[in-house]
Amino acid sequence: MTTAVESGKQPCIGLEPLDGKNTLLPGKTTPSGGTGRGPFTNGGPKVTDNGVHDIEDRILRITGYYGYNPGYSSHRREDGLESQAETPGSEASVESQSYQTCTSTVLKVLGGLLMVLCISSSWVGTTQVVKLTFQSFSCPFFISWFSSNWNILFFPIYYSGHVVTTREKQTPIQKFRECSKLFGEEGMTLKLFVKRTAPFSILWTLTNYLYLLALKKLTATDVSALYCCHKAFVFLLSWIVLKDRFMGVRIVAAIMAITGIVMMAYADGFHGDSFVGVALAVGSASTSALYKVLFKMFLGSANFGEVAHFLSTMGFFNLIFISCVPLILYLTKVEQWGSLSSLPWGYLCGLAGLWLVFNILVHVGVVLTYPILISIGTLLSVPGNAAVDVLKHQVIFSMVRLAATCIICLGFLLLLLPEEWDSVTLRFLATIADKKSEDHGEELTESSLHTRSRSRANGTVSLPLA
């Protein structure tokens, strides 16, 4: 049987005879002088005299495979066409990845800006509601104790969000035990509950209590500005206790914070309610800084679930062990609140709710967006309280208080600079200098070319000086 591919005839497949014309045996010399080998050899496929690449090309040509071009078999497609086809796909994947990265960054920034607005609004609302509550109910420790009890709701709120946002469902007890690993591998025991929770709960209560006492002596703007000094105290304690990196700019910021405190105390003289109020606000900032440093030292970098578990545990500790303190203050007539029906429950619940929202936003914002935006949200409570004090309470600020507030806020902003800010700034300045030098070199080149063209037009030749 033979294989004939002729014009006008239907192609068929057959076996070629073993003659010396078309069959190349190993070791035999071809007419062209080479050694005859089959279409598949150790040296790889070769193109025959009739332009066919290998047996696959021959089969495709005979069967009339649509889209077939002679000489382009799978070997060439692997080397050429597929690589060309993969290049646009890879470029598209890179473009899609960069687009997703940019989109996630933009959404994170926009979410952070919204978080900043919510944090500053909640903190301004908390401070102003405290001032309103003091008009009819002047019991700061009872207010602090009542608001701290609302921290019990922290973990249930976290678990509700966890159920809504994740597919993996866990029972509340399973999730609670999982988050209890913050206390150790064995989970939370009674001994660890008291040992770990007691110091933090006491510092939490002192921070809130001193803050409320300061609001009885000073305006909301002054207290919120002085409370921003806690950032400087955190740096100093972290440098001393945690051996964090020393930064000169943060030392300058701490000095500015102390300067603002002294100016604030000097505004009305070093006597009277103003000085006592400044001392109370600084004490609140100090206990807050100590709380944060100890939390970082003993509990490390906990995730959001563990923080929610810990705050709820602190709420239970506050309800169980600290409930005796407001009772003692009531019996000793230090704080008199009368009957329970006469209490301003609307203000109290509103204040506790705003305080809880502020704490939730602070801890959620650290997870969802940039931590620096959370700090800026706390700082923006100062101008927010100032606007409310001026518009609603007709407070007139002296120049000394305004200068002290501005110095404290500027020091707070300096404390937000990252640790590598100096190297980043130097690289940025070097890039600007290199760009200016390149632009200047291009201008010189253009001017020299323009001069040469003018000299040639005038028939003169400029010779370089040796």
C-alpha cells in the first residue's frame, strides 16, 4: 500500500514501501550528505526536505486539521505561540493584582478617615455628656463604675460580628475558650483571673475617675488636650521599661507636652481649681500610659478577639470586686445619689454607651485601618470640644491656654512620626535633589544645542577650551 497526496484526489493514509528513495535508515547517508535519522531522534525533531517538521505535522496536513499551518506543530507552538499567548495573560494578571492593591488601599484609607470622624465624635460626645451629667448628678466614681460595667458587652458584640462575617461557626463557649489563651495555654483560671485582671481593672478605673474629676475643675477642651499627653508618657515608659528605640524627636515631643502642662497650670496661677484640675488630668494621662505599657509587656500583641475577651473580663471584675467602692462612698456620704429612681439614667446610659462605642472603635480601627489614624481621631477631639465650648457654653480661652493647647497637640503629632522617619526624609530629599540636577543637566544640554545651532547658522564654530 502507498500514500499518495495528489491534487484533486481524496487523501488517504497508508504505509510507504521501504525503498531507498524516501526511507532513511540509521547510519545511512542522505543525498545531502547527512546521516539519515527518523523524525524523532535524540537530537530533536528536524525539518524534512518537503518542509514538514515531523510526523505530527504530516498527520495534521493529511487529515486537513482546521487552523493548521504547515511547519507549526505542537513543538513550535510550545516554543512560540503559547509563550506569546501567556504574555498578555501574565500582564493582565499583574495589572489586576495592582488594581486590587490600589483599591484595597483606597478603601482602607477611606475607612480610616470615617473611623477618625467616628472616634473623635464619640469622644467629644462622651466628654460633653459628662459635663451635662454633672449638672444634676455629681458622683464621678459612681459614673466611672457604671460605665466600666458596660465593658461586659464587649465580647458579645465581638462574637455577633464574628458570626456575621465568617463562615466558620463556633459556639460562644468555644470562641470564649479560644480567646482565653491570652491568659495562658491552660486558659483562664480563678487565680489568673484575679492576677491578670486586677491591676488592669484598677488602672482603668483610676484613669476614668481622674478624668471625670478633672472635668469638674476644667473645661472639656483643657482636659482633652491634657489627656493627649498620655502619648508622651507612653513613649517615656516604653523607653525606660520596654527598652524601646530612643528617638530624639520624641524626646522633643515629650518636652513640648510637659511645657504645655506647665503653661496650662500657669494660665490661672499655681493655685485654685485650675492647678488641681491640671494635676488630675495629668494623673489620668499617666495611669492610661501605664495601662498601655503594662498591657504590651504582659499580654503582648493580642488579636481583636482576645482584647474583647479581656475587656469583658475586666467588666466582670469591676462588677464583682469594685462594686463595694461606690457603696462605701455612699455610706460615708462622699458621694450621695439618693434613690435609684432619682438618678439621671438617660445621661448615665448615654454616657456609658458612648464610652463603649469609643473603646470599640479604637480597638476595631487598629485592626481595620492604620493605627496612626486612630491617634489622630483622639487628637481631633480637642478642636471638637473647643467648638462645643465656644458655641454652646460661651467659653473664652486666654492666649496662654490656647498656646498650651497648640504646643501639646504639636507634640502629639511629633509622637506619631514613625521610627524610620529620618531615613525616609533623607531619601526623599535626595530624590528631589537628583531630580533637580537631572532637570538642570537637561536644560544645560538644550541650551548648548541651541547655542551650537545658532553658531552654525551664523557661520561660526565654537571650539571647546582645553
